[in-house]
Amino acid sequence: MKGPTPTCTARRSSTEFLLLRGNAKLPTVTPSGFGIVFDAIRGFRPSTGPGLHPRLSTATTSWFAVMTASLLTAAGAAHAEVTLNHTFSLESDLRLVVDKNRGATSDQLLHFNWNRNAVEYKVQAFIGEDVRAVGHLRTLFFGIHEIEKMNDLVDRRQMDPVRIDSDAAFLEVKGLVFDDLSVKLGRMIHTWGTADQFSPTDNINPKDFEDPLRFGGKLANQMAVATYYLPWLSGSIQAVWIPMFRPTQLPASSALGMSADNVSQMPVRDPGLKQALIDEYYREKGQGASLFMDPEIRVNMPPTDLDNMSGGVRTKFRLGEYDLSASYFRGRHSFPVPKRIYSYSGKDVRTAEGLRTEQRQFIDLVYPRIQVIGLDFAASLPWLFNLGVWFDGAAIHPEKVDMLLYTTNYRPGDPCATPGMTGSDIRLACSRNSDYWYYKMTAGFDYTFTSWLYMNVQYLHGFDDEFGYEDALDDFIAGGVDLKFLNDQLLLRLFTLHDITDGSDILFPQFILNKWDSTELQLGAIFNLGAEDTKFGQKASGRNMVFTKVKVGF
Amino acid sequence: MILTTALALSTALVAAPAPITDDDAKTAGGILKKSDDVVSNYQDQEFHTRMTLKTGDGKVEKVIEMKIQQKGQNKRLVRFLKPGDVKGLSVLVLDPNTTYVYLPQFNKTRRVAAHTSKQSFMGTDFTEQEMDIIRYDEKFEPALVKKDGHEYVLWLTPKKGAEFSFAYIMMWIDEATGFQNKMEYYNAENVKLKTQSRGEVKTLDGVVTQTKVVMTDHIKKHSTEIEILSNKENQGLKDDLFTQRNLEWGK
């Protein structure tokens, strides 16, 4: 049984994976955000957002405002010269599903399931020599309507869905109090670690798995980052404070991992608990008496109180040929973890097959606390053909989470069962991740064979969504090659992510044409291969698709 | 890495002239050394350069603009200004084995290994080897072929142990300025592979400078043109300019 697998295309928008290792091609997308635009859209209403406690949210916002003002004052930037640096980009993306059996239903061969057009703007304002403000705004136009009922036909929001988001709206000040101190405040994406895309030490921002082709993307979050530079070590000490928890965005396909038809693929990694769940399902189904309903999934978001702030420290320095860093993070696992599963027999319902008893399930998801101690390094090895190498390892100490299955149907013999009891709260089976450490790591290398052939390979122990048990962590090989043709104008990129543990794969071939200035045309495909109960074979990992993409930056 | 060495070539253009004296001209080695001294005579530099890639019929394929700051022979900071898809990308070189790239899309600074020097750079006509040469007298044995008007013509063959994709270079050095005006690259069969021409001498910030180089690949029928748009020398650039902190700052 595998967790709610993000469609691990193991790569971000096409160009990024190789770019990270110094390749020439670049993604056109530029991150960022404009808080003022959001205020305008919301009609200047308090932007507490759903689920946030208004009082706390306002207090936090005010605190940031005060801090920002203080920073500006301290930097003496009130009358400094302002230099602006603008970046625009456009991206249009169309995808065609080519599988039949990986969706909610099995009758949708060859259909378009994704059309997204993004217009982005990023601005950097340099105020004097020591102050920088960065804003980013991304407007997304979705070509696939959301019409479901008559009223939607008169609602432009359903006819032509649009969304705005932002990767950055922050202020940075250099030389605050000390020359070697820099402070950043606001909404941003902040990165730790050295591995390409799969960094277990990079827990500052939640991941963004909305787009299966942008694996490794992150969601911006409010934070403060203070960095004290140590020139004599070519290094730094950094502290990060994140006042409010923000979860990872899951792919649309993740819901398929929790449907009644996929009980064997529910995100329960513990073998005992998983078996109990499957037994429960088939016992009821075998009796022919139950009508299984899709589970009702409840997400228990951590409150935005002081007790749920997160943060960490990291030190980075140079030792010989190696860039080393060590880090500590205290926060929450940004993927949801099932804590309780309730399985109840409900009312009797008359169906075509006769009278059936509804079998209902409720799943409570939580975001467990974690502590992460990280170590990473990167180097270029002159004694080994100038090979590029890196390592990114994390020791993770999770909060103890009892994963419990409750049922009305008592099953004797289970160690967690409550003997002699009946009713709705009988604990049928349980597993618990004890508060012991578990480990994730990524180790990789890259090499350029010729001017037109580049390779990048990584070994991974543990994936982003995997949590809590050493035996719940799979091993993977992520590898890719870049082949350039036509004087670098055409790039063939072949990437694969192989789950060593269960044998499933993701294949991600792409042609990228970069013939004209600032313009990129892509044609590619993504295939999820493997048995239905494997990491990438299960439906939750997403559809098999071919896609075209156009990017322009200026 | 191509990114870094490409800039070495641009750097070679921004050099103060000095005439080849009779003493220098007594030997081919003296001529080449004096010319190399002219090319590498700076403490620090800051310049803005444009690379234009053209097809054989002169059609512009791509324009790349960079701002480059460098100090000594190793420390170098490059910021890409054009085209749009690389705008914001910055490269910091501390020594031949230590290069960092700042990727604005990820807000991440990345160590890149020295093997990337084998990669071609956005379709330009310069190879790593060609761009990596700052002082020719360190890698070639010169022989004086003739004096052609106001230019010395040298025949440069690789020194023992130095391996290049061409067999020899014919180089034209200006007697009055010491500038390297033209280089032709030949294979062992005496087929001309490429021609590099340098010219358009201008005074930028008080320094007389060659501001343009064109590398033409006669086999591919393709050319790359490099122009120096502005140049400042010996400003006393500080060491803290060449740090990861400044790399990420973005200005």
C-alpha cells in the first residue's frame, strides 16, 4: 500500500532539472507575488483566509508590517534611489490523456484534461544599496470549464476559470545592525539542501504537486529569514521562522487513492493496519450486504497559533573542495497522514441488486510534527573527471501518531481490539509510528560527456510523501540525459524515476525547441508504469499524458 | 565552464593598447608576450557585452546580453540580461573548480561542477578550448611568418601536452597597439575551420579598446558576434562582490 502519491514526474517544468546542474537552457517561468493585488481583488477585506483565526492572522500581519517598517527605517532607505528590474513570461500548456484505466472511470480515452495559460510578472526594486523588494504575480487562465449545472452557464467564473497566485512579496535588507547580517521578511520560497528536486532537508516551504509536470515546485509562505555571513569560512549561519503552517498541495489524482474502489491503495503504510482495512472491506463485501460509499475525508489543519509555528537554523561553509551544510528544522510534515479510519455500517438502501447496507468510512488526516536534522554537501571532483557530486541526508524525528481503525464490526484476535465491546468505537486495528528517528537521503552525480550529452543520476531513500516508518520508505533511482541537436536549438530530454522497492516507473521524454530568442516549444509525454498497488502504478500517481507547452520570457 | 570562459574572451577585448617595440619584435615570443600583456593588463573590470548568433546568410538567431564583473584572473560574476528566458540567471566563478549558479526560478544557488566546461553555450561558435585561452604564450609556440603592413603574422602551434581541436592558429597582431586583430584556426590538412576577427576600436571610459569580435565557423556556416557595450577598468572592485551573498542579491 502506498501513500497519496504525488505524480512524481520527478521533474519540474522541463528544463529545470538539467539547468540546476548548470546547463544552458532555462525555464521561462519566474516566481513571485503582489500582496496589494490580492487586497484589491478582495476589496480590501481582511485577508484572513479560510480556516485562519482572524485575530491571530491580523496580529501576525501587523507584526510583519512593524518589522518591515523597522527594517526600512534601520536601513535608512526612505530617500534612496530606486532601481526596478522587471521580468515577464507567458506559458501555455495543453495535455491529452492517453490512458483508459487510470481515472475515476474507465471510459475516458483520449481527452484533454489540462489547459493552463499563465501570465507572470516579477519585479525587483532595489532601494539604494541595501534594500531589495521582490514581488511576483501569476495569473492562470484555465481553458477547461467547470460547468456542472444550469446556473454555471451564466457564471463567467465557471465558464472561464481564472486564478491568481504569487511566489514572492518580500523585503530584504543587507547590513542590518551588522554588515554581515541580512534579513528577509514576507512571502517567499526559500530553499535548503543540495539535491536536485528531491531534497529531504528542504522542509521550509510546502511542495506544490498541482501540476504533475512540475515536480519539486513549492508554495510560497510567510516567513522571516536572517542570515549572518561568515566570509572567512565562505559560509553563513541562517535562521528561518515560519509563523503559520501551510500544507502541500496534492495532485488532483490523489483523491483516487482514497476511493472505495481503491481500498487496497489507501494511504496506510503500516502492513497490519492496511490488512485490517482490506479485510474489513472484503468481509463486508463478501457478505453481499454492503453498499460501499467513498470515504469522507476530514483534514485536521493545525491552528494558526503560536504553538504551531515552525522554523530552523542552518550553517553553511566551505571545506576544501566541498560545500557543506548542517541544518535543524522543527515543524510539520507537510503531507497529510491518516490518523483515524472509522468504518461504520449505515442505513439500508434499496438498490438494483436488492437491499444493501451502506458501509461508510471516515478518515481523519493530520499533519504530524517533525524534527529534522540535515546534512548536505556538493562538490566538483577534479581527481575524478571533474564529476559533480552531492549528498542530502535527513534524520527525521516524527511526532507519535496512532493510526487507528475503528469499526462497528468487532474482530477478535487483533491486538488493538477492545475485547467484549460493541458499538461504534471499537478499535479494530492500530499501528503507531513510535517516536523514533527515521532517515531519508538523496545522493547524486552529474557529468557532461560531450558538448551535446549530459547525464544526471540520483539515488533516493524515501520520497516526499513517505512518513513515519523505516519500512514505509521506498528506494528510487532518478536519472536523466540531455541530448542537444541542431546547434543547441533542439533538446531531447529523457527522464525516468524508478521505484526499486516495487518496480514501478515514471517515464518522461521531452523534445524542447529553443530556436528563437526567449522562446521555448515543448512536446512531451509522461507515463506511469507499474501494478495497481505500486507507487507509480496506482491511479493516485496521475494519468498518462502527452503534452505541448509554449514558453516565452522577456 | 563555458559560461565563465566565454567571458574570458570578452575580457580579452577590453584591453589598453601598447605598441610592439623593436625589442619585443626581435622574436616571435616577444611579440606574442607583449600582445598577451596588452590583453591581460587589468586589476579588475566591469563591462556589458552582447553576443549575437547569426546563420550563414546573416540572419540573427539569438541575442545574449551579460553584465560581467571580474577581479584578477579568476574571480568573476556574470549576470544575464537577455534573452528573457535566462534573464536573472547569475554565475559566480571563484576559481577554475568552483562555480555557483543562482537560479531565480528556484531561489537557489547551485554548485556546478567543472565538467560542465564541455557543454556548448547556447549555440555559440566558441568552444571551451578557444574561450579558455587568455594568454596564448602559455599554450602555444609562436613563429613569425611575416610582417604584413602594420601587422605581425604569427604561426602558433600547441605546446607539448596542450590538446586542441585544431592543428594551428595564424594570428595577426597590430604593431601599433599590440591588439590581436585576427586569428584563423586550421586543421592538420590546412583546412581553415574558423576565423576570429577583432576590431572596432573605441575609447570606453578612457580606455582604448577593441569592442567587437566575430567568430565564424566555416564548416557550420554560422557566426557569433561579441560586442563590448560599456567598459570600466581598475575601479577597485571589492572582494565581497564575488560572494554567494551578492550572487543572490541580483543587482
